[in-house]
Amino acid sequence: MRSRTGEVHDGSLSPACSDQPLHLKLSTISSTKRPVTGNCSSELKTLKFGFINIRSLSTKALLINNLITEHKLDMIGLCETWLKPNTFLPLNEASPLDYNYAHVARASKQGGGVALIYKSILSLSSNQDIKFTSFEALVLKPSSSNSNSLVQGTGFHLVVLYRPPGPYSQFLEEFGEFIADLVTRSDKILIIGDFNIHLNKPSDPLGKAFLRLLDISNFIQLVHEPTHSSGNTLDLIISHGLDVSALNVASVSSAVSDHFLITFEASLACPYVHDTNVVTSHRINPAITATLSDKVPGVLAPFATRSGSPITTPLHQLINSPWHFDNDMRHIPSSFPRGPIIIHRE
């Protein structure tokens, strides 16, 4: 069971770089853990992103889960989740296994809400409180507390944004202040969201002013086709210091949204840090061995005379020895570890 809240959680996705045999020796009783390490080289990692205005996640959570899996997305931004604060079930259902999420609900009134569902190995965190009134935004960056974050140390910032329709003078002022602050924090920025600006209409005054603002701040707007069933370009992908490729805008079932799904790729020059694989084994002292030999005849008897030495008894002999779980396991001392015992034959 995955524990989820509105906060960002860490998790694991990839296997360790190598594997090694594990030896079980008879000595003191303990539970030991050791990492399996290998050669993990740096590489340019390409991530696949998605964005869609979902217009109520509560009834479409499983559809979003399927979209993530079908398009093999590393992360997807959502706006207009329409979730109230402290509502987590739809986000849990929308997130595939080994994915986490972050969400900002609209504090008052109905509607709004922005979220990001992402692979847990990315280990993102949000610590920027957005106070603007003309738009909603979720700002995430690599978690500095997790050394295994895939994008650690890249200076990468990701913003999921939603601007409701309405007067735009306040939006231009607040958004200009927002991106001016962002560029002082990071040199690699992605902003994905529904801006409710008709960029498909060259004469639209908001569209012209918005594009000038982006140009002054060295941001690039990358969507140049309709993103809504009405034919308007409302949902935008904006980058600063990042190369975006393979951008695609595709209609989805009307059961999902009247907005289209935008997918694209962006590469981050960072080490692909594999998670540490922890192997657990138990170590058994002679006293425990003697007790078990009395209670479970024939199986552990060879151990009692080989304290501190590797087990050399053939594995098939151990497996075929009489071990009657129903009767014998009740007599095993409570101090004996109940986890798996891994036996390696040398």
C-alpha cells in the first residue's frame, strides 16, 4: 500500500547496477544490510512529459493512470483538478505504481487546482509558496535531501500553472514578477499549463503582450497548434535553458477532457543515479543452532559443528530434509529472526 499525502514523497524505480552472491555464515545473531554497488556512469537523461487540463480529476483518475502508462510518461501535469484541500483518493488512483504526486488545491471557491504526477525516482519537492491572485501554480525542483534523485544538482525547476479566464492586466504584472524570480533561482525551467490566452489569434492584445513578456525574459513558447476542441491554443509549454523535442498535441476521448494531451521530451545533463539495492541476511549463533536442531531434527544439525564456516551442505539435501512447519515452527524461540534466510553454496 502506497502512502500518499499532498506532500512530495521519495521512492525507488530502477534496480541497482550490479548483483553479488550472498554468503550466510554462522556467528552472532543479527540482521545485516549491505548495499550492492556497481559502475553507474553519468549520462544525458531524456524525460518524457505530459500535460492536460483534466477538468475534474475525481471521475477521471483511472483514465489519467491509463494515459501515463500508455504514453510511458515520466511525469504529467494536470490543471483544473477541482479537488478540495486534503482530498487525496483521486490522486492516489491516478498515480501508477512507483509514481508520486504533488498538488495545490484552490484555497477558496470551487474549481482550479494544479498537480504533477511523476516517477518517484525523480524525487521532487516544493518549497515555494505562491501568493499571486491571478493564477495558480505548483513549483517543483529536485529534492536536495535525496542523494538518489535522478535530477539532483541540475538546477531544474518545473511549474504547473493555471490561469482562469478574466482581466489580464494583473496577470501580466504578477506573471512577470514570477518568472523574473524564477530565473534567479534556476537556469533550466519548464512551465506547463493552461493560460487561457488565445495565442492562435495574432491580434489578441493579451497574446501579444504575453509573448513580449516571455521574449524579454528569454523564455520560449513551443506550442503552435490548437489545444482545445474549439480550435484555440490555450495550453502552453514554455522553456528557459532547456531543449524540448518530440512535442505532440493529440486529442483524447471526450470522457477525459475537451482539452488535448500535450507530450514532449526534454533532456537533462545529470547522472542517472540508481537506487541502492539492500540485501538482508540473518546470522545465527551456536546456541540458536543447537535449539533449532533439537526442535527441527535433521535440518540444522550440520550447522552446529560448523560455527563461523560457510555452509557446504548440498542445497537439495537441506530442501529435502524433514521440516514440518505446522508442528515445528511453534517451538522456534521468539528471539530467532522471522525474515528470510538466504543460503549460498560455495
